[in-house]
Amino acid sequence: MFWIHASAITIALLVVGFAIAGLADSFWLIYWAIVAVFTVLAWGMVGPLRDRWRRSRRPGEKSADSLS
């Protein structure tokens, strides 16, 4: 779940950038905010699918979410 924290920190820094630069001058900040949001969404889907695929290959392995 590190990627959620990393993306949250990234989005928080981008929001600070919005406050400093203003919305009119922040094209690239908006671009990177969209990238950060879609990174969270993509890993939210890819992570469980990858975990399910790995468990199907190794029947005795537990879920990565249940190890913490």
C-alpha cells in the first residue's frame, strides 16, 4: 500500500504548487495531478489482479493484504 501514500504525498505537493502558481499558470501541475490520480486507480486494479494471479499459481500462498 506504499503507492497510495506516495501518490497522496505527490498530490499534496501539487496542491501546494497550485496555490503558489495559480490555476491559470499550472498546466503541468494539472497534468501531473491527473497522472497521480490515475496511478492510484491503476494500481488499485492491477495490485489485486496480480495478487490473485500469483495465488492461483501457488495454491498455499496467502494474500499480500492479509500478511500485515
